[in-house]
Amino acid sequence: MTFANYEYLFLLLLLIPYIVWYLLCHDKSSPAIRVSSTDAYRIAPKTFRTYLLHMPFLCRIVCFTAAILALARPQTSNNWTNKSIEGIDIMLCMDVSTSMLAEDLKPNRIEAAKKVAIEFINGRPNDNIGLTVFAGEAYTQCPMTVDHAVLLNMLNGMRVDMAQRGLIEDGTAIGMGIANAVTRLKDSKAKSKVVILLTDGTNNRGQISPNTAADIAKSFGIRVYTIGVGSNGTAPYPFVVAGQTIYQNVPVEIDTKTLASIAAKTDGEFYRATNTQKLHEVYQQIDQLEKTKMNVKQYSKRYEAFGMFALVAVCALLLELLLRYSVLKKLP
């Protein structure tokens, strides 16, 4: 908590002489009568008024202190801040074609990939990470950001039935996916720039071939890590027939040669993930990448907090007046 008018806090020093005066001189200034002996009062029972005798003084101290704090305008410390953090720039490039609905990974390929990607993002809080999705065409789902809450929200909202609903062309445009990710990374100042490409098929769409996209990535110093996801042989794929879901084993066709070539050209690595555990291992290896410093500007809003202190001051003043003119009222 900070104070906008901190100079008012110096008024609290006035409490020191006031407390000293009360302790040394208050009893002498109060009305009194002389008696020959006070022995008779020693055995007199004490009433609750006796214990409240100094309460008005305490209320006045609390009221004065709270009023000064309110005048000093306490505020939360939320503001723009610049800080340096360690991290790298990463674009996740994920296949969302209909083939990702195959259930050789549980519950299916796309959901397993999303789950592992979320764990990877949560494990790298300082990285600048974005998300590109592709099927027969590619687009940026989330630009690179260190606000991972936004990124995770976008990732959770990623659905593989976009092609089924006609929102995106179906197919596998690996080259277009890499090219889209490269456009987000090419102007980065980070020492380490990485694309993590995940797909379960072979390139059959797009105006840019995978090898051409790899050459473009290499020219900008971007490493591409390729992951071929899916079991070997065949995989169960759901088909909806007459309102019912039936499963049929379809062949798994992953162009491992092209994926390996992309990784080799860009000094990356190619991985085969036949199950969720393999996916975990892939992301753990990528987690060992070099980190670099970057400046991040963060914003948080400033709020006034004087209201609570003003309320305490008013309550303390009312309590003092109530005690002084009721329970502790003195005769003239």
C-alpha cells in the first residue's frame, strides 16, 4: 500500500506530546475535592465505569490516527511496471483436422495434445508463447504473450470439429501452419525462437510446401520441433451413422520423412508420440531449451483505500461522544 499524500503522515507526530500530556497532567487538570483519607474508598467495589474511564482518550487517539491516514490517501500499489524475465519465444502449431478425433490416444488425439500442451505452458511461466492452428488452412489462435491465462483460455476453446462445421477447410496444410507461426516469430529479439509443430497426417493442402516453410524458418533462425502423434498401424475413428457413433479402424498415415526433414533443416528434432506418455516426454525434452532475457511491461489498476480509515475515524469519534455524554458524563 502506498500513500498519495504521504506528507500528512507527519501529523501523527502530534500524538506524542498529547499522550505525554495525558499521562502526566490530565489527572491534575480534572476537578477534584480534598478529603482527609482515602482508606474508605479502597474497599469500595469497582463499577464498569471505572474500566471505561480512559476509553474516550483511546477513542480520540484512534480517531485522530485514522483521520490522518485517510487524509494521506492510501492506495493499492497496482501500476505499470517493467521487469526483466528469463524465457524464450515459442509458437505452438497444432493440427485440428478431423483426423485428430481418432481415439488411439485418450480421450482422443486433440484432447490429449491439449492437455499436455497446457501442462507445458504452466511449467514455463516466463516464456512468450502463442498458438497457431491449422487444418486445410492456418490461422493464429493466440499471438505470443506472457499472459498465459489468455493463452490457456484460447487453447481450451480450440475445437477439432471446426472443419466438420465448415468453419475451416479440412485437410493437413503443414507448410501453411509453419509459415503462419514463422510470421509471428520472425521479428522477435529473443535468442531462442521455436515452433513446436504437432500433426497426425501428411501435407495435402496449402500453397506453401513443408520444406519451403522449413527453409523460411531457417532463414530467420527459428528451430522447428516436429511431433507426429498417433499409434502405429491403425487407430479407432468415430463415425456418426443414423444418429449413432460407430468406430472403424483407419490407417495411421504420418509423413515421418517430411517431419524429420523439417526438423533437420532448422536444427530441431523430430519425435513420434504413440501415446500420451510419449507426448509428455517430448515436451519435457523441449523444456530444456535455452532461455533469454526479455523486458515485460505489466499493468494493474490503482484503487483508493481511504474509505476504510475514514469509517474507523467516524466510528471512534461517535463512540467517544457516546461515552462522554452518557456513561461517563460528569457533573459541572
